[in-house]
Amino acid sequence: MRGQMMIDFFTSFSMWVTIVPIILCSIISGAVIIERIVFFRKINHDYRTLVTMVVKMVKKGNHNEAAELCNNYPGPISIIVKEALKPGIGHEERESEIMSASRIAVNGIEKHVGVIATIATVSPLLGLFGTVTGLLKSFVALYRGGADASAMLSYGVAEALLTTILGLLVAIPSWIFYNFMVSRVEMYLREVEYIANSMSQLQ
């Protein structure tokens, strides 16, 4: 009796119980992908050249010009350089400012990585859930027989295939972009480390 109750419970699930979460995942994934592409384009600069130019200006005593140069490099990474150029601060205070700005830059660079990874993992599982419930409906239709058995069998298989397709359609581009994000994050984290070390050595 309990088994029959469980079967009735899962076969009562509408296809939209699975499809709606997949659609929500696709919307979130699309929004995050667009936001991250815009962000990465915004911070796509040659920071090593910036550091070299800033160090030369500082050695010549042109602190204001060095700070103005940083304005041509928008984004959280160049803020590390600007924090190091604050006038009237000692070495320890400069170290603290650089570390604080570095943490902010790292948080900005790593933002939403976990969201994309979660969507890429959950979407095919949601599709699999819809596949299992759809196949369950098909087998129940075969078991119960009747005039509508053939139609219910076809519907259950179609539901299973549709939810699988939708889950994969969301998961595949999400995984691709996740790998892209990881590579970009690793590259910019190396830039943050280089800038922080370089700026810490300023006199």
C-alpha cells in the first residue's frame, strides 16, 4: 500500500514541476554570463605595463600623474595601485591598504563562479528527475492498461525526453562558461598578486 502511495505521489507531478526550475536556471545562468562577460571586458587591461609606468612616475616624484593614469584602467584591480599611491601613509599602512584593496578585487573577480557551477550541476539533475518521473508514468500506464494506456505511455516518454533535453541545454553552456570563468579568474588573480607585490615595494 505504501509503495502504491509513493507511485501515485510521483506520477501526480506535472511536467512543469521540473521545467520551471530549469527555465529559472537558464535565466539566472544567462544573466550571470552576460554580467561576467561585461565585467571581464571592463578589466581586460595590461596591468603590468601600468605598474611599470606607475613605478617610473613615482621614482620621479609624479605621484599625482601616476594616480591619474590609474583612472584609464577602470575596475577593482587598478584600485590596488591607487591605494598604494595615497599620500602621507607609512609602509605598514600602505601594506594594509593594498591587502584590503586586493581582497575587494579578488571578491569581484571570483563573483558568481559558484552560481554557474551550481547551475551546471543542478540543471541535468533536474532533467534527470523529469526523465525518471516521465518513465514512471509510462510504466504505470502500461501496468494499468485501459484505453488511454498507449497515449499515456507516449506522453510519459515524451516528457522524459523533453526534460532531459532542457536540462542539458542549460547545463552544457553553463559548464563551458564555467571553465572560461575559471581560466579568467586564475589569470586575473595572478595579476592581483603581481600588482600587490609590486606596489608593496614602493618607497
